[in-house]
Amino acid sequence: MKRALLLGVVLAFSALSPVAATTKVLVLPVPLTTLAPTINTNFSSGDEVSGLLTLPSAIYLIGTIETTSSPLVTSTPLGGSDGFITSLSTQGRRSWDLRIGTSGDDVATAGCVDALGNLWVTGASTIPASVAATSPALNRLTVWEVSATGALLNMFTKDLTDIDIPTSIVLKGTGFIVRGVSNKAGFPTFALTVNSLGAIGPVKNTVAKPLVTPPTLNASSAAYAWQTLISASPIKGVIGAPPHQSINYLLKNSLKDKVLKGAYSIVGAPLALQYQSGIGVVLLSQGSGSYFLTILHTK
């Protein structure tokens, strides 16, 4: 009887207590921390990084290069412009690089990793003058299959009437879906399929407008949500930001209580943001005529 009475008193006190009803989590201001890039590509004009892929054991950069050499691409040139893949360690050190293409002009614009760990990279190539009915142009859609160690396994092509440049390739079942932009009048985008044997399906042109890179990029780990943001105005909860200056931010928010836990100033405009278990946050940005890769090892 006394135990029941005591329990009733405790419950009544809890219900009436203003302290219990108004307790809030103390949120502390977050200082702005500058993140130095892990890698500066030092590319020249005409060189471009167009894709970022991550695995627990590697980071891959995909793009097009016109120069004969670079700190990230040391392999022998193949033609006018070459597609390339550069494999980096989890610390950002170059493991290997591969130029992909022909003796003509080639561009590599997107990639993905299949269930075996092989890279599937897509882009476009010029049709040789001996084959093309018109002057050389990027009318040959191309897909390259590359091993995780940098060996070219296969190259698949499909000659097209229009210039269709892929912007993405994603794994779909046992095959892939390629999407991109087209110069076909009235049909600015396209899509097609590629099966696991490399057979490229017919082009399906669409009237949808090409996707534009969003002003913010998002990625999530087990405990945090990461977001890029470009702002010239103060951000609530961040201290130490220079006034009246546009800053490229990387923000870290707790998934549990949505509280800001970290604020970082990054170099360059954000292009791609990924969280990869085993590595952390991987950010690709561009500015001052170069590309920057920033790796933030975190949980």
C-alpha cells in the first residue's frame, strides 16, 4: 500500500514539475574549420573530372584529359583527347591510372561499379573518317569495362546519328541504364540500356530538360547528415565566418536530434559528395581552373 502511494506521489510530482516539462538540450555554437584539399588535380585547360566513385578500399576519378601528362594521369596518350580513370587509395594516393579511347577524340563522362567490383565507364568517341560519312564528331557512344586493378576488359560501341553524351550510368538488375544529353532538335535528353555482355540498346530520345547540378549536395553516414552549401550570409550556429564573404560550406548535422555538429570551409564549388564506409566523407569540388578532392575521415 505504501509502495503504491509513493509511486502515485512521484508521478504527480513529475506531471506538475515545470523543470521536467521545459528541459532542453543545450546547443553549443560550432566554430568554422578550414578543410585543406587532399588532392589538387593541377589539370590544364581542356582537362575535366566528370565522375567520382567510391568503394571501401578505393576512390576513383573519371574524366577526360587532353594534356600529355598529369600528376594523376601518367599513362601514354592515345589520341587527341582521352578518357581516363584514376584509382586512389583511401588516403588519396594514386594507385593506378588508365587512359581509355582511340587514336581520335574520346571523352569519359560517367561511371559505376558492378557487383564484381569492375568499373563500367561511358562516354563518346569520334567515328573514324574512313567510316563516318561526315566530318569526325562524337557520334559513337562508348562503354568501357575495366577491372578493379586497372585492366581494360572490354570496349563496347554504338554509332549514332546524333551526338549523345552520357551523364550517368547506373546498375539496373544484371545490366545498366545510361542517360545523357543530346543535340537532337527538340529532344535534349536520351536514355538507353546496356546488358551485362555489353550489347547497347536503341536510343530513346526524350523532351525532358537536362538535370542541373543542385545548389546543395547531400550524403548520410550512420549518425550524421552531410550537406554542401554556398552562402555569403551568416549561418545560424556557425561562428568564425568572415563577414560579407561567400563561403563554400560542408555542414555536419546529427541525424538523431538534427543539431549542427560541425561546419567546414572547403576549397572550390562542390561537384560531388559521397559518404563511404571505411573512408568517410569524399568531396569533389572545382575552382581556379582545377579540381580538388577532399577526404574527411569520420564515422
